[in-house]
Amino acid sequence: MQNQEIEVYNSVSEYNKMANHETLHPLVSVIDFSKSDPICQFRRTFGFYTVFLKDVMCGDMQYGKNSYDYQEGTLVFIAPGQTYGIYNEGKFIQPAGFALIFHPDLIKGTNLGKNIKDYNFFSYEVHEALHLSEKEREIILECFKNIKHELGQAIDKHSKSLIVNNIELFLNYCMRFYDRQFITRDHVNQGVIGKFENLLDEYLKSEKPKNLGFPMVNYFAEQLNLSANYFGDIIKKELGISAQEFIHNKLIDVAKEQIFNPEKSISEISYDLGFRYPQHFTRLFKTKVGVSPSEYKALN
């Protein structure tokens, strides 16, 4: 699988042709995979946004460094330029389910185009996919139906806004369903937060700040085998603050303890915590505490 050549699809029409699907619009398509030919393992990358609603087990999906065993009724989101693949031991399997694909050019100059980066799930890994309830699945299928209906109309001056608005509605429903998933997976999320706190404590007690520098969100996400966006969204929803802010708060707590060590200067403390320049540490400390490290030490 690792050495398999990557298939590249830059246009919606190219993908439609591969999936035995008629191109109704050059920049967007809703695909019914029951009309496609049986598929075998592959690796692909797209020049457009892709959302898969899988209705059949078709093998392990590989995406980035991880693999994910599809469950029925799973939504997976893939951004342009990302590579994904299916590994099913070389067997041909008839796909089922649907896909929504839309090219970045479709949403340029629109409200959705301006806000597309707010839909963090396009940067989630496959094992962080959205698992739908039956009711949620019905809503998703209704959204796909409405988009497909509009694609079947003659293109006029209203077509673009109606299609894009329907895609935006669909993505907003997905935001709601992800919020539900975060809540229903609360015990899992609590485990992530506990591990994050332990990893951060261990990081700050080790030589890593000196060797690796300031503790970054990406580092902890990788340690927890999560994408940075999914990890950040868990922290935000569970704690009400960003992962970066949580790190900053922990750094300041540690710094407050070390400030009263007579053997350490403010500069030494800043380097020990991973800051390249003491003035950056001082600036963060003053932002969080209201006074500089030296003033804090004098006041206390």
C-alpha cells in the first residue's frame, strides 16, 4: 500500500468519470456510489473538497499516518491536496453511500469561501470521523438531495448562491453533529485531557523545553495520535479555553514557583521554560499576571 502510485483528480469532471457519474456542474457533484464500478485498494489525492458518507465496509482507510476501519454511516472530510487510500487486501468491493465534492473555485468570493477554514473537520484525521445517528444520517441525505436537485436545474444567475448556501447548511449541520459527538464521547475526551496535562507536566520537568523549545500544541496532539485541530477542539469544548491558552497558563504557574528560587534569574527561568528570548517570557507573564516577573517577585 505504501508504494502504491497515487491517483490524482484535479477536477470534478475527472472524478465523476471515474465514478460513472454524469457531470451536471463543473465545480460540484453529489455522487451515488451504488452506480460506480467495484473498487480495489488505492491511494488518491484531490484538488477539491470531498465528503464521503460511507454505507458499506470497504476496508481500512489510510490517511496521513493513521488507518481507520470504516463503520457504516460515517462521514469523512478531506481537504484539497490531502492523500487518502483504501486498503482491503486486494479484493474488489462494490462501494455504497454518497460523496459531496466541490472545487475551491465554487466558493471563492462567497461567505463560505471566507469561512471554510472554520470547519476544522476538514483537517481531522480519518480516525476522527463523524459517526452519525440514524436521524442525523437522514438530515445529511436530505442536504445531499437538495444540492443534487439544484444541480439538476438549468444554470442561471441564482444557481451558484443556492448551491453554495446548501453546502454551507450541510457543513453547519456537520458542526452541530460534531459537537454532539464531543459530548457523547465525554469519557474519551476526559482521558485525552488527563493525558495532555500529564504530558505537559512531564515536558516542563524534563530537558525538552531547552532542547525542543516552547511547548507547542502540535507536539501534544502528535503524542496523543490526534490531529492538531481535533485535539484543539476537544480542549476548547471541555475546558472553555484553547490548548495554547492552557499551555500558557501552566507555564505561568510553573514560572511563579520558580521566580522565588534565589539561584535562578528571570532569564534562566525563561530559557528553562523554552522561551528563546527572555523578553517574550516577560511579555506573556505581564499579559497573564498584570505585572512583570520582577515586579511579581517584589510584590510577593
